[in-house]
Amino acid sequence: MSLASTDTTLERLERRLYRTTRAACEAYALLEPDDHVMVAMSGGKDSYSLFTLLTKLVPRLPFPVRLTAVHLDQKQPGYDGAPLVAFLEKSGWPFEILAEDTYSVVTTHVKEGATYCSLCSRLRRGVLYGAAERLGCNKIALGHHRDDSLETFLLNLFYAGKLQAMPAKYRTDDGRFDVIRPLVDCAEKDIAAYAAQMGYPILPCNLCGSQENLKRDKMTELLNQLEKDNPNLRAIMANALRNVRPTHLNDLDVARAWFQAGGEDRRAPRAPAPEPVADGRRLRLIGVSNEDSER
Ligand code: SF4
């Protein structure tokens, strides 16, 4: 591939991701005047893309927003965060590297054969929340994208018996921060292609030796399989998360809250919107705090 065509593809990808990210930020009020946002950097493709897109978006906002990137060294064997540090230094944006041996805690406390991720995520969240408080951040930005949200939705539907995806924004259970997901409408394949073309120094994510998240992988496989017959499947599913009919579910609390908020009765079928129409109020109704759905 020639350099020119590579650049064109990169520009096109970046434009699409930037537009989608900006639209999500506007629709869900993810960035507001005088926010100080902690950008959680795992060193994976999603967090690098999130960081780049936010550093492009924030200077163009008509109000001040501060960003501080934060990365946690969890002391996994073979970990080397130097490439990420070099990337952040070069960016010129404020950042902080934390170190906490959550790896030892996890390997000591999790029974053999069980997956580490649940305890690991909880420990990591505690460290990050502590850092956010110390840095004076009121928001924490995570790199979850559309496909993460859809897989979480299916996992909750099939294994937990509840309708719950990943909202673009939610207040932490302790009320201290808003967690935001600016990439929530971005397709993973676009992010992967963008990250590859940007040449991000990705940190390997298998250092912990945790078993693969088999259930989540199955959801990815299922979606891939269904997408063969229906190429727009993921976009349609994502739109469904913005097109909830509280009157056609059997959760009376949801229906009551909907009517109390002045919602229309949606018994009449509606044609799906060609472009997703974000509606913060609807999302709040279904988007109960879902810290447990984080990986
Ligand atoms: S995969 Fe991620 S969340 Fe799971 S144990 Fe490893 S570092 Fe922790």
C-alpha cells in the first residue's frame, strides 16, 4: 500500500471516529465547562485512541476542560510500561503513572482455575478512584466502545437475566465521579484499524495469565456469525439501546419512571431511525450504574 493511500485511510478513519466521539460527547453531555477528566490508559488500542481523540476534541471546545492521563502499573510479570510513558511524554499532555501490586493480591486470593478479572477490575477501580480524587478530577473517561457495550448487553441478557448495557455516562455508586465513555458509539473495527495505522505502542494484555473471558468471546463470535447475514447488525443493535420502549417491557419501575418523566406511550410501532438519535433521558432510565459490568 502506498503512503498516500495509507494516509487517506488514516484520515478517513480519524474523521469518522472523531465525528462519532464528538457526537456522543454532545448528545450525552460528557464534557462540560471546567471538567477535569482523568483518561484511564490501560495501554490497549482503545485507551490510546480515546486519548488521541480527546486531545483533538478538547482544544476545540468553546469552554475549558482539563485532561490528565493516568496509567496503573499492576506489577504483572514482564510488564514494561516504558513505551506508553514515552508516548505520553511526547504528547505534551499531563499524565501520571501509578504503581500498585494488584497482581499479587489477585493471584493470592483467587482460587485456582477461576478468572482474575473481577477482583482485578475492582482493585484497579479503587486505585484509579483514589488517584482521581487526589488529582481533583470530577470525571473518569474509559475506552469502552460500541462492541463492548453490545457484548455486555448480551452477557447480561443471557447470563444475568437483566437488560443492561454500558451507558455513555453514569455516576459512580459512591457519587464521587461521573464515568464517561466517549467511544461508546465507535465500532471496534474502526478503532482497531485506526490504532494499527497510528502505530501505538500497545502494551500486551496477557501478562496477568488470566483465562480468556470465554463468555465474552462467545458473544463476539455470536455477533460475528449473525453479522454475516446482516452486515448492519451491530449498528442496529446499538440503535436499539437508544430506542427503548418502556411500555413494552415488564419492569414496572421502568414504566412508572418513564411516565413520571412525561414519556410518550410507545405502543405504536416506529420505523428505526436511519442515524442513531441520542436521548440522554432514555439512557438514564435504563442505564443504571453498572460498575460491575466493567472488565
Ligand atoms: S485481563 Fe485485565 S482485568 Fe483481567 S486479570 Fe488481566 S489485567 Fe486484570
